[in-house]
Amino acid sequence: MHFLPRRPDVPAAARFTARLAAVAAISLPSAHALEPRVPYVPTPQAVVERMLEVARVGAHDYLIDLGSGDGRIVVTAARKYGTRGFGVDVNPERIRESTESARRAGVMDKVAFYQRDLFETSLADATVITMYLLPQVNLELRPKLLELKPGTRLVSHDFDMGDWKADQYVKVDSQDKYGGSGGLSEIYLWIVPARVAGTWRWELPVSGKPLAYEVTLEQKYQEITGSVALGGRTAKLQNARLRGEEIRFSFTADVNGAPVKHEFSGKVAGESVSGSARLAGARVQAQHDWDARRDPPR
């Protein structure tokens, strides 16, 4: 849904202020009262196509559309990519319309639509979630979304998630927006990050001897920073990156009196990480399997 069309000659700040004013005019007294207050405005088909491309939707995915309207996102994903999934909406007319659309497209074996409160909908099976809601609704949903399986892709049309920065942001100029008057759509993609904050430990054989590593990570959504303790010294992590369950970082530290660059990459699985480690220095050139464990919380 969208409230005010954006014209090219209107400054971005003015458009943003107008949008907030329009949103603020809607009374949203509680989380479970949010969804019925979201007005129905269909996502332009060109934007639907781009949202699915940005999320890299495929036949292996399970897509849930929150506030599914006429069902075009779920139906398009099933028809074009073979994606299974369902949509939820509070309006029974939209559910009937969506079901009929799925029947005409021949994808009733892959999709379903439910008249349901999105806050009471289980999202556990989703690998992709799509949304065209309100800023407040996104923020109310955010804690629930962050609990999903790492790697789950979240795609929102036009509205962000506050201080949770998107992993990808694109713009689409659609002629079908605003009832055919045309306009610019914003698409936001987030990838649910694994929880990696804490202290991680492992050993690697270096020059024939086991060397103990201790890395402490701090996390804000997908942004991570930290330091390593090695041989009585500490160093800051460099190029630290978290994308879903995939983590990587590097650092340079002295080993046996000479600097050695360390590069680690792996997958997080709860309290463990497994992957590979590459060491490069004047006296050390090695690649090892990497297995780390997180210290229990104190």
C-alpha cells in the first residue's frame, strides 16, 4: 500500500515527510490491530517480478506473503519458478480473489491463501517472506522475523525496517503504480542473520604445534565486529561479514615471531561454526578445516 504518489519534481525529503504524515494519520492502537488498518493497494506486476528476482526465489523455496491482497506475488512465484507457499490477508474477498487467480494459473497444488492475522501466523517454514505493509507493522514484525532460520530472505515493497539496514536495496520505475499514473517503487532485501555474538574458541596446527584461538564477536543485526586473542596478543578482526548463516573474517597476527594473515570462512550452526581457514606468512602457508565452539553464556 502507498498513500501519496511521488512526483519527480517533489524533493525526497518532502515526499518522506508527506508519507509519514499520511501513515501517522492512521490510528494503530495495538500490534494485533495493525493488519486490518493496512489499506489494500496492489503491488505493480513489474515490482512483483523484481522482488522475486532480488530474493532469488526458486523451486526449492517456500514463500509466505504477509498481507497478500489479490495473491499476485504467491501466484507469480509458483507459476514462474515452481515455488510453493501461501498468503495471508484479513479480507475474505481478497482470499477468494487469490484462490481464483491460483486456479486460473494452474498452481493450486503449490499455493494456498488464508484469512488470518499475520501476527498469529507461523512463519517457521518460510525461506522467503514478502511484504507490502506499513512502517509500524514492519517494526512490530521485526522481532519475530529475526527469530527465523538464518538465511531466510525478507523482501519489503516501499518500507524499511528502521535501523536494521537492508542487505540490498533497489528501485523500480513502474508504469502501473498508483492506478496507472506511474511511480517509483523501493525494494528492500534482508537476510536473517545467525546469532554469533560471544566468545568462540578453536585450535589449529601451526608448524606442527596446536595453536589456541579465542575470538570475541559483537553483533548488531548482520553487522559484526570483534577481536582475536592469540599467543598472548590481541588483534582486531578485518573484513568481518555475516550473511545469513555464512560468516567470514580475517586478521593478521604474529605466529612464532612473524606476521601471519588468517582468513576464516564457514557456516554457523547454533553454538558451532565449521568451514575452512587459510594461513599465509613468510614461514607459514597452510589451509585447514575450521571448527569453532562458542562459550556458554555467563
